[in-house]
Amino acid sequence: MLLLPISPSDALASVIDPALSQLPASMTSDPARVLMLAIALQESSLAARVQDGGPARGLWQFEQGGGVHGVMTHPATCAYARKLCAGHACPATERAAYLALAGDDVLAAGFARLLLFADPSPLPAVGDEDGAWRYYVTNWRPGHPRPLHWIGNYRLAKLAVYPVAVASDVQA
């Protein structure tokens, strides 16, 4: 199955929000939605589900021994990860989840939210681009972080979540 790139607003509506609906309501917030979307833009440009020349999978570019392992074994997330896997007809093993992330964007989004949830620090407020950057770098530990791309990706994510508010900010 060929999965095509998607727009930030489509990713929000058809990937992130459905994933959040499969998790506890306490995990659903605009700061989570903006950060998840910004990270997907940063990691994959909402297009790459298999890392070019690397092992990462899904729009959030999880590695089996990294993010997948963390989500599947962290005490705060392992039960939610198993439940997500079951809801996506995926065996609740690190290998099966890792392989499924390349073809199941909603499962990948669920894992992304769980990775953020595992961090005991509060999510950065919407608009805190620097705090969001630090949160991303701390939790994703990107090999090539590309800080120059972050602000544009973060602003695209914020625009998808708050289309009217951001548009009026631009006009002011």
C-alpha cells in the first residue's frame, strides 16, 4: 500500500484526532495536538513513513529500540500501548508495533502521544516555540535535529490547530 503525503490540516483531522480519541481524554489538548503535528512535520514532512537510509518508521519516525521500546515498556504508557495495538489488529510486541507504524498513521500518532505522555514535564503552552523545541529534542533525541526548520514547522502546526487565530495574528 502506497501512503501519500498529507497536509497538516488533514493530518490533524484524519490521523492525530482519531489517535487521541483512542486514548484517555486527559491526553487530548491543543498543546498536545500542536506539538504532535510539529514533530511529524519535523520528522517526516508528513510524507516519509520509512526513513530514507535509516531504521525509523511512521510519520513520527520511531525506531524499534528507541521510541517503540520506550512506549511499550514505560510504566505510564505500556498498558495504553497494548490497548492501541489491540485496536489496530497489531500484536503487542515491539517488533510488530514497529513494523505497523509505517502503514498505520493513526497507530503512529498514538505512539507519538504516548511518548510525549511518558515525559513527566508538562507540555509546553501553545506558542512556546522554544519550549516545544526543547521538549521535542529531549523526547525524540533526533540524530539530525534541524533547528532551522523547527519554527516553520511549529507555526504550520499551530496554523492547522488555530487557523483563524493565526491568520489574524499575521494580519496584525
